[in-house]
Amino acid sequence: MKTQITELFGMEVYTEKAVRVGIVDDAVLNVDTKKIDSLAVSDLNPELLQLKGFKGIKVPYRIVRSIGDVIIIRHFSNMFPSKDAE
């Protein structure tokens, strides 16, 4: 999965179950490995009840599944409410 870091800024982040997380603001780099460590995501989805009060989160890059028009990350049921619960 090769891409320019600057192309990630402003991209929408969704989980595999189509839950919108937010928008990428920045990338945290590991200087030793010369790889992306995590993505700083803001403009968080207000429906994410477990994240109320946060202005942003760091999403570990290892859970990124794909990058295209949007960024898809692994879905964690304990972090994000499922659509079935509605």
C-alpha cells in the first residue's frame, strides 16, 4: 500500500462496517523505521458515543485495510457502535 503522505490529508476514514470515523488531519511518522505509525483523525463522527468529548484520535496505521477514495480501517465492535444496535 504505497501512497504519498500528503494525499492522505483530508481523506474520510470509515470502518469495514461503513461507520464514518472522521477526516485525516496529520500522520505520525516513526523516524527509525521510516514508516507511518498512526493517522491523526479529527472531525469525529458524533454518533460514536464512546468518543464523546474528544476532538481527535490517533488511528494506528496497522489497522488500515485499504486506501482509495476513502481510508478503510478494521472495525472494532467495542470501540464503534454497530448499525444492528439501532
